[in-house]
Amino acid sequence: MISSTILKNFQEIGQDAFVSGLIASKSGNMSIRDGKQLIITTTGSSLGRLKAEDLVRLGLEESEGPLAEKASTELKLHQEIYKRTEANAVIHLHCPSAVALSLSEREITPIDAEGMYYFSRIPVIHAPFQIGSKNVIDDLADLLKDYRVAMVSGHGVFAKGHSLEEAFFWASSVEQAAKIIIQRRLLDMGK
């Protein structure tokens, strides 16, 4: 059973992510740690319009069975992040500007004051990408031991936090920093 408070929290963050343009209608995923379990969005759920049936509760080791099959295809990644870090929440968003930069950058280094304050650098994994692949799971979980956020090239931002609000803040801050980098490059091209 998922409490109405937890559902409301997922709904608010999902709506914010959608309205902000950080995800398409059925992309991205979110989870929270709940003791030795996690609550995660389901595959194909619309984060901007989450319903109770769009969330599943699983053990941190549970990766098979009907609930695991219903969970996000990134389930194993979320589980591994919780096993290797202190995170209580994980969010994955397909932030368009950040994804665009990730295609050509090995890391994203913010150039604006706020971005530099939050992130010295944002690591980008360049690997043959398959959702849920073992190499991406291991690399991301290891990076998130030391970083608030990391990216998979061409795929998106993965952020951890003590809450969904904090994880969303980090992911949206990456997008803001990426927009500023792109806008600066465009201005420099016009000179």
C-alpha cells in the first residue's frame, strides 16, 4: 500500500518535471527509499499524471516477479544506487539541453555562478547505451557515490537526494546550467 502523502509527493514532482519540459509525456522515472524497500514509478507511466497504480513497492533486492516486471525498466539501477549511496530518492529526467550537451561532452562544467556553486562538474557516461545494462548500472551507481548527479550521453540526468524535491532540484539545476552553456555558445557564434 502506498500512502496518499507519498502519492501526492510523486504527483507534485512528476507534474513539475512535465510542466518544466524536462520530460516527454511518458518518459523518466522516480523512486524513494522506504527502509529496505523502494517505491518506484512503473514502466510507461506519465510522470505528469501519476495515479496510485503507477507506483510499485519492491524490496531493494527484488528484481523478479509481477511487481518487478511492472516497475520502471531502470529498476535495477535505482536499487543499485540505494545499495551504494546514502540516497533516499532518485530521479531520472530527459532534460533536453543537458542531453544535447551530453552528446559531445565527457563532462558538463557549468559557467554560471549558480551552476558552479552546485556542481564543479557533471560527469557524463559514454557507453553503448541499453536501458538497464550492467555497465551503465555499475558506472552510474559508482559516480553517484561522489556526485549529486551524473548523465548518460544521449539519455538523461540521474540525480539523487534526501527527498524527491532535492533530487528534482539537482536535475533541474543541471538543465539550467546546460541552457546557459548553449546560449553562451550561440552568442559567441554570432560575434
